[in-house]
Amino acid sequence: MAGRSLRDELLHHSHRRTPKVSRRLVGGVIAALVLAVLIAILWWRPSSDSVSAAPDTTDGSQHDPQATVGTPTEPPDERPAGGSEAEPADLVESELPSAEVRHLLNELQVVQGRSAYDYDRGLFGQTWFDQDRNGCDTRNDMLRRDLENVVTKAGTNDCKVLSGTLEDWYSGLTVEFVSGQNTSIEVQIDHVVPLAWAWHHGADVWNDELRREFANDPLNLAATTAEMNQSKSDSGPSRWLPAFDGSQCRYVELYTAVLHKYDLGIGLRDRAMIRGVLEECDTSNAFGQFSFTG
């Protein structure tokens, strides 16, 4: 959230969800430390100022855009092509050895096949539940975190976002957000690791509380355009990567960190795709460099 320090982010996200019987009896402490550092680097950004506007008569909070959720299909072998030449503004570099992400990736259990049970969004709890009990729903929390020049609605305790500017790291585009019945949908909140994908890679055996936590975890959420969110749907990395090539390193870092945090498995093709992206990140020195300044 705006105003949270790097140390706060580290403490907030460094906890690790594991099954009752851990698969990692050796090297667990090292892996947890690597994950904590990775999470802090990936999601830290300086706070941006927000101001409150006068109350309006149109409350876009009643319209809650969601990504299209379909049934995951077997992904192809080829790498998704990037589709944008736009350059996002205000980028800063951060050095993060790809060996650390590979270490996390190598610890993930390979999952073959699908869950015996059908995916249902309702099993992940109320949409945009106030998981952290701060008095604001998760969608508005993420809008305040990811947008610049945020204006909030008076009388909502700086919760309801009326407008702001999104530097969309998925597409490399700049998007102006305006809350409203027909405009709120233009900026959506993506689950980096899609809920349906997670269901078929281990989340089907979780309890309701853990699934709800996963669905509202800021580490696994990113504001993006409707076009990016809809094109991704419930795809894994072998079927979808951000259109802006320069953001693909950050994306696979984040994807891996979320899987490791929640002890989810991964398919062979998705794992191969992440490894391939990491190799290119090494070659181009682009690894971990795309986090926006405030």
C-alpha cells in the first residue's frame, strides 16, 4: 500500500504457506530467506500521494470487473510473442541474481494432469474481500498501490479510488483510470497466478481460508488494462506472457515467488518457459529491472 516501507513489505510478505507435511526438509531456511528478499525487491515502490475529492453521486465500486475465467487447456510449446513497442516511463534497475529465482523454481513440485474437481471461483471466497481488515476492499487497495496521482472519494477513509494514472507494466502503456459504471472496467486487477490455474496445481486441497487469502494476496495481484487481463484469462506462462517484452523477466520472477510461497506445483511446459525467460534475462541483463518509481 502507499506509504509502506521496504521493511514493511518484507515483513508483510515473507511468511510461507506449506502443506502439513513439507517436501523441503533440506534447505528450507535458505529458500525462505531467498523468497523474502525476492518478494521485497519485486513489489517495493515508494509511496505516491493521494488526495480526496468531494463526494460524487456515481459510485463505481458497485461494478467489480473480473478477468474472464475459463477452463485451463494444455499449453503449446512455443513462447508467447510480445505485442507492444511502447516504453513505460520511470523505470529503475534492480540487480537480482537469476540463480535465486531458479533455486525457488527448482524446489517446486512438478504437477501432471488436472484436479479431479472442477474449478469454481466461489471456492476462493468473496470477490475482493477485505482480507487485511483495513476497512477497504482489495480492489481499491490495489488501485491505490498501483496507480499514480490517486484521487479518493471523500467520506470513504481514503478507500474508494475515483481516478488515477496506471503505468501498466504488462503492456508498457499509460492508462488514465476514472471510476464509473462504464469506465471502471478499463483497469482491472489481475491474479498473476490465476485462480483457476492454481486450483489445478494444488489449491484444490486447500481449506477455504487459505484460498481466500491467496485470492487477495497483494503479492499475487497487479493492476492492468482490461485487454491484458482478458487476453491472459487463466493461462500459465507457457501460454501467456506480458505484451511488453521488457516486463517478462519481472513477471516470471513474481510468478515463481507466488508458487513457492504457497507451495503450489508447476507443469513441465510452464517450468520450461520460465527457465527460458530467465536465460534471456541473464543474457540481456534485464533481470528484475522493471519496477515503477512512485
